[in-house]
Amino acid sequence: MLVKLNYSFLACSKIKASVAVFATRCLHKTAVSYDQGAIALKDKRDIGIIAHIDAGKTTTTERLLYYTKNKKSIGNVDDGNTTTDYLKEEKARGITIQSACISIFLKNKVINVIDTPGHIDFTYEVIKSLKILDGVVLILDSKMGVETQTLKVFQQAKILPKVCYINKMDTLGHDFNKCIRDIMVKLEAKPLILTYPVFSLDTIGLDKSQLDDMDNDYILTKEKQNDLTVNDKFVGTLDVLNKCVFIYKQMDPTYVKMYSYEQLNSVLKSKLRQGRESLIESLTAFDSELLDFILESEIENYLLDERLTTAVLNKSIRQLTINKDIMPVICGSSFQNIGVQSLIQSILDYLPSPIDARGYPELEFKKKRLSIEFDRKKNSLSVLGSTESSIGQVFKIIKYPILGNLIFFRVYSGKFKSNSKVFNTTQYNKLLNDDTIAKKAHDLRIMENGYQIKQLYLMQGNIPIKTSELNVGDIGCISERPITENLQISNGSNFDELKSGHSNSLSTGDTIVTTATPSGFRKFEKLLHADKKQKSFSKSFLSDLSTLKITPLSTISHPYKVSIQLLNPTKFQDLMAALLEIIKFDPSINFHYDELMGQIILEGLGELQLEVVVKRLLDDTTGEDGGYGLRDCLTIGDINVSYMETLTSGMESTQWNALDVPIDNFDISLETIKNFCSFDFKFKSLNSQSKENLFEELEELRSSGLTLIKVLEDDDDNYIAIPTQIIENWSPMCQITAEQFISCVKSSCLSICSQGGLVKSLPLRSMLLIVNTENFLIKDDIKDLSSLNKLIRYNFEEKLKGNFTKLNFEIQEPFINGLIKTEEKYVTAVTHDLSSKRLANIEYIGTDLMLNDSVSTDESIKRKTDIESFNKLLYIPKYNVGEPEMTIDLLHENNSNNYSGKEVYKFIKFKAPLRKMTAYMSILRKFTQGKCNFDLEVYGYDKMNDSDAKNLEL
């Protein structure tokens, strides 16, 4: 039976957007229109594609577009014509740099897919995307299995249901069994195998009489079984759920032939029978309802009993996937167009809709957790009992020709319409509680009037599709003119304020609220006990409404830095505008302006990330994906690592410090404000190096009655500790709120952390500032927040110098966890270089089987026991072809595909200072003649050795 892609999801009659435009690679075409229609919430999917670099994410995304008829031709990474990798640097390097969103339109269904980067330098792009998704597709390279970055992204997506796609089954060295074993051992997940690979030797005896089949070398005849050029090809998949085999034709994306169970040869029949039995036994181990159904129906034959339908099994698989009890696994080769149709069906069948994922996101209102409920009558999700009030979150901003910036957001409840206004709760709340921002009253008034949405879009990679509205579960975007166009920037500008955003623009992480009807916000007002007679919204109502937020993304530390020197002073505004725009697009980038040196220090997550940013600054081309044209104006330093200072372990102030006024004070407001507010404080080091120990230390402080506030949401781990009773007993008559007082303390603490320690004036980390309960005074009629902020900042700066000397500080540097895979004969040379020149601590040398050994806690023991039990249910043929009865225990036998001449690989796991590993890949290639893989992860900061710290030049 020849099937010409007759999948139910391919009928796209509802789509009014011309798919021809998707093949056009020009950003300046007029945006097409799309009539979204009434798509049921249960038929929407918001998913991401995650994997290690070069596992085939973008290639798979291209096939998703093609096989859903959203694109007429297939783009390839090597040709630089894919839908999602459209930046110049992405085409040149063949990797994904920024996540790209595509909306895949099907018959009465939509799949919003985000193709994420796999390179560790762009991990923040992955984190941003995962924040707004309901499920993910995890892609594994069949040869490499679970790699370091695979493990990283899997952990980042741990709360999300997953489908696993084992890709590149056509490559030399493929190892399906290794991938299944890695899922259990390294990811500690339970793989439910839905499709097994089929190779050409197992196709002998299959019908080849149809005209389209005669030239298909994938289906072997007995005469061809000894032909080494064709007899070991990956040709299709054995589908144990649908009881059939799909065979493909090399490089023919339109061909697929389905063989039912009755049409199979004895080998494939045996594999299908055993694979299906394994599938159902695995399901019944978790699903008691399915077990009861089988027992009550007296079903004994799992293969031929018609009562055990695909629909019955799919219901069980879907629920167990959403509960994260199991992870469905399918295999294929995206480049060869094999298995992608099964992946699409798995996404629709098993990954959750917004209804199933309604426990997410983390929604807060007045510091209390809110739930999002499904309203069946209105086919929508509601918050605080209202489906009319709409909530979304911004997760990404990109530069786009003509339209300006495109601001991507996810709709969680209600609907957003073109030509409407939204209220930015995040920025409004920030303004209310931050007195350091100039023109505060003016900015508040602007935000109270709302942010104007002109046109909404859905995105197909880099092609905008106009839509009149975005509903629950949709991922779309708004166009916005670049705010930097109208900024007046000089050497004296407050860059911290400029970096924090503009009152009339949106930033990554912002929660936006709107209403479908004028009565929408009134329901919120009623809950807030507002005056129902008011025609306009009161400021107190907006103040309360601003506490409604989806938990924003945390920022992260920046272990790499590069200095930029401006040669042409007239280009200062252009450079700063470019940098402000860059950090708006990517919050994992930061910069500081050193006025004394006339230098800009650009900070980021990795070498490649900073290299890409610098290239964009220098690029003088215009048009699509153009640069900033500063090539002749800048001198760029070497990319280096960021160093920090910290108080030595156990160090703290010997006594409490009281707020004092400077002796030579000429500001009378400081003397006055001291009569309104005073408190004692001291500094202390946080001793814990590991995240686990730090968490325990912070919990101990909380249990002693302290409220902890992080100075900055990054990995520097600086905290303020304020007695909880001070906050709880805050007078309601006081002219400033507890939040505003905390904001003053926080900004002052941030100032001293930025100015740095006493050794090299490097930024501080792991410092705790504690406010004392005794002698705490704040009067109700205090008003001057600006003077209070000045007084606190002065005291923090002076008392830090007065309490400590240089000897109390140590310099710290970023360290990495490294993992090298290479042939055994190169291990000695590599480890010698790591130990002698890289100051590395070698932790492990051996096979990858031991890499996931973890501490034997009760929880980890239970997980391993569960995996052991699940492993016994799996059907794993020992060999790719033939001998279906010979199986293997993946957890207790060393599996191999027995390729002749297969190299013996060893893994080297180590820790080392990041500065010693800069540009290490090129050195490693020389040691190993290119036969190596190298993964690193910055795990945190640790003490620099004394000799290097003494000679450190900044």
C-alpha cells in the first residue's frame, strides 16, 4: 500500500496565508494575512525543540514545515536557506544563534514551535523560550546519545513533558540502544519506545511490485542482500503502536510505503509483536485504568485484539507523558526525511495543550500564587474568575527591517487585539518601588495611559503574518519602533537607567495585561474592593494591578568580557545606542562604561556570543540583518574572563554599624533624613561554594526570622537580610512603603557591590548585608526617599572600607566543568596538558557509563530503582537486523553494534579555571588530530591561586 503522506494533520484548507511566500527569503516583502478562525484550545501546542549542538534541530524544523504543507520546499542548513536560521552569522557558522518561532498551521490545529540554539554560549535563549512553553521535543544524535548540553537543556526543561526523537539514524556509528540506555542512565527518564529502526537487510521479502517501488533501493531483494553498498541502510521505522512498518525512498520526501502486520516478513513480525508487548506492559505498569480495561476485556493477544485500539493506547500515553511518568521515543533521520511524520503525530497526540499545562506559569497577585482555570463554556483560560481580562508575557525581542523591533509574547488568558492598549504591570511596579529612576511621575503617567498595540503578527521564522487577534495559547509579536532612535545620549547619561528600559516600551520578562471588553478590568477592581462608581481607574487600583505578574526570568552572571575603545568621540551616541539595543534583544549581554578610561566593558556568557556581538558592531553592511557600521571607530580588546572579589570565608563585621552623616557634610537633607530613619547593619560573607550548600545556608537565615532579598537576579549571590518583623509591622500610615525602603537598601547595596572590593576594586559576590532589629526607626511622616537613598549609600560605602582591609578579601575567578571525549591513545597527552598547563583537577577518566553517578540519597536511590524496574519491561533487540529474539539488558550489558574497527573512546571529566580554557578547542584538536569532542559549563566562581591573583593585571 503506497501512502502519499495521507496524514490527518495535512489538510490545511483553513489557511488563507499563501505558503508560496514562505519560500521567499526576503524580509522586506509585505506581511501576509492569516485568518486564525476558531481553533479549540485543546488543539493548540506550544512546544520547543531542544538538543545538543548539531543534533539536527533546525533540519527537523524544516521537515515539520514541509510535511504540514506550510512550506513547498525543504531548506538545508548547509545551503543557508532554512526558515529559522536566517541571520548571516547563523548561515556562515551553520548553527542556531537566536531562537526562532514558527507557527505551523494545520486543519483546525496550530503548533507554535520554537527552534532553540544548542551551543552553550546561547543557553539564555533556551531558558527564555522554555519559560513560555508547554512541552518540548528532545532530539538526540543517534551516534552521540545524551551529551553534556543535552543534559543541561533537559534539566532546564525538567518541569515540561517531553517527546524524544532519536535523529541521524542514517549516519555511520549510529547506536539506537546507546540512546535508550543514556535516557535511563543519564537523564533518569523512562523511554517508551514507539518506533524501532528498520534497516535494509530486514526488508527482504517485502512486496515491491508497485511501480513506485521498483526503483527503491531501500527495499532489498534476495539478489541484493550481499551488496555492501545498500544492505545496511536505515530505511524506515517499525511502528509498534499502529502495528505497521513505514519504508522510505532515499532523498525522496514525497514517498512513504506502509506495510501492515500481515505484509511483513518473519523478522519484522517478531520485532513488532515483542515491541508491542513491551509497550503495553510498560503502560500498564503506570496506568491502572488501562490495566483494568485489559483485564475486564480479557485481552490476551496484544497484537491482534481489535479492542486494544490506537485511540485507547494513545489516551494512556498522553496522560503519562503529561504527568512526566514516561517519555515517548521515536527514531528517524530528518535529513533523509524518515520518521518526521511520526514526530508530528506524536507532538499532536502526546504533548499538552494549554489546558493540560494550566498549572503553568507561576502567576502572582499581591505576592500570592494564582491558578489559571479552564472555562469550558468560553473555551478559554481564566484568571481571578475572568476570561475577559487577558494576560501575556514578553519573552523575546528581535531586530527587524522596516517594522522595527518585534516583541514576542505568549498569551496565557483572554485575547489581545490589534489597535488596542495593554498595561505593563512589571515596569509599572518597578517604577512605583524604585526612587532612583528620574522623571518617575512623568513615566508613571505614560504607563497609566497604556502601551499601544498597532498590529499583531504570527511568525513563520522571519516572515510576519498579520492577524487581528491573538488568543489563549498563541505565541505572536508586536512591532515597535526602536526606542534608541530618540534617545539623547552623552558621557554624563545614567546608563543604569537607560538599560532598565523605557516607560513606553516592552522588555523581556514583562507581564502585559489587557481586556477584551470595558468591563474586563472592573472584575479586578471588584476583587480589589475598588470604588465601583469611579469611571476611570484609580492609581491605587493600578498599584494593586501591577502586582499581577508572571514570574520573570532571572538574569545570569557574565563570566566573559571584552573591552571596547571608541576612536571617534562623535560616534559615542551611535555606539551606546547600539549597545542598548543589543542588551534589549539579549539580556544575557551587559556593558559598563568606564568614564575614567573612556572604555566600554562588554560582558557575556561565552566567547562565541561576544564574538558575534562584536562582529555585529563592526559590520558596515545594510539591509537584511545589517550591522551597526562602527568598523573604523572601534578598537576591540581580547576576550577575557571576569574576575570578582569576595570576603574570605567566615568573615563578618566585628560590630553593628549605625547610619552616620558625613563629617564634612554640606547637604542639610542628609542631616534631616537621619532624624526620620536610622538602623544598624553589618556585612558578612556567605561561605557556601555549591548551590546546594548555599540554599541550606539561606534557609537557615530565613528560619532565624530574616527575609532575604537578592541584590541582583544573577549568579553573584549577594543578599540583603531584613528582619521579617520589621516588614510585617510596617506602619500603614508611613509615607513610604516597606517595598520602597527595601528598594533604597537594595540600590545602595548594589552600588557597593558594583564598586568592588578593596584588593583590585573588582565586583563583589557572595556578600550578605544584615539589617538589625534593634535601634530600627522609621517615622510615618518620612517623605524624602532621594536623601534616604544617598545616606544609606554613603554609609554602606564608608563602613565597608572601615570594617575591612585588603587582607579580608580574596579574588575569585570563574571555573568550568569540562568533558572531553577522545580516542584512548590520546588520553595521556590530553590529561598531561590539562594538569600542567590548564591547572585542571581531573575527576574521572573512563567510559561514559560512570559519568552520571550521583550521591546515593534516598531520592536518587528510588529513581534508580524505578529505572531498573522499567528497564526489565523494555524490548531491546541486540542487533540492528535479524535475530529479533536475541535481546539485551541495557543497564547490565555492554551493548555494541559490533562495527569492525570501531574506535575505543574515553571520557575525561575535569574542573579548571575558565581563563585557562579560552580557545582551547583548537589546541585540543592538535593533540587528538581532530578526533575529539569538548563540552564545558561554567559552574561558578572559586578562589584564584595566590600567585596569579597577585600578578593579575586588569
